[in-house]
Amino acid sequence: MEYITEGEAISQNEEGLYDDYFEQDYEDFLQDRESSIKADYRHYLKNKEAKVGKVIQCAENRCKNKFIKKSYQQAFCCTKHKNQFWNRRKLNF
């Protein structure tokens, strides 16, 4: 495998050689993020419908914490994950 220096990569990108490659990666990233956010929102709604006292999993996609739902409005294990979830949702609007 042949490696190129950072300067060579920058000059090749300025010539437009990698524009399609990076554009496709970015489109794939946006599509993956969109599907991930939709899946998180479905998980959030499932947690909201769960009864108090039931064991649920945090609705934030990177968190796998399971906890007992203590109040009817609880869907996340902590405030940090709640904020991350809603900030990610704002990206799509």
C-alpha cells in the first residue's frame, strides 16, 4: 500500500480528485445519523409508554444502562443523556 504525505493529499484534493469520494462519505454519514436518530426516537417513545417500576434502557443510542423507571416522564438514565438526545434531534430540524 502506497502512502502519500498530507501535503500531497491536500494538493490532490484542491485539484478536485477526491471530491466525489468525500461527498459520498458525508452523504452516508448523514443517512446513518438520520436512521440512528429515528431509532433513538422510537426507543424514547417506548420508554415513555412503559409503566413506572419497569426496567427500561436509556434512550440515548450510545448508553446501554438499564434502570427502573421512577416517574412517568423518565426516559433517560441521566440529564446528560437527555440533553445529548435532544441536541441530536435539533440537527434534523
